[in-house]
Amino acid sequence: MTKNTLTRANLAEAVYQQVGLSRNESSDHVEAVLAEISNRLVDGETVKISSFGSLQVRQKNGRIGRNPKTGEEVPINPRRVLVFRASHVLKDKINNGNREG
């Protein structure tokens, strides 16, 4: 199995092929969806996509980490992290190799 990366261009091409909009319109729609998801996450909202999963931004507290090479303690600043939780439907598709739907 080759490991390819899905890009914005791939998504726009899929919309073009399956929906029949022009390539420019397809690209605009993909950009609009991605922008909406990003904006909602920046605003602290949870994004739930049925049968796919949910995206959420969580706050992580600062802590003391350790440099694995030197063993030196290093402070890790508080930060926000993005968490993805796959739906059971997506997990089942991945485990069963089912590409339908």
C-alpha cells in the first residue's frame, strides 16, 4: 500500500468529479468548508461531523519536561492542542477496509 497525502487540491478535484461544479467553484467550496471548521475551532467550539468524528481544542497546562538526550529539565509552556476523536463508523470502516459511504 502506498502512502499518499490527501491535499486541498485532491478534495477540490473530488468535488469537481462527484458534484459537477467547475474546478474553481469546487475549490472555493472546499476552502469555505475548511475555513469554517478552522474558525469554529479557533473560537473554542467543538466541530462534530456525523459518521466521521469530532475535533476539539483543549488547553494543556504548563509542566516540566525533560530533554531525552541530555536529561536536562525544560519548562513546557501552557498551550492549546487540537484533538481528533474518530466516530465508531469511521473506526469500523478503517478496521474493515470498507471504502463505501
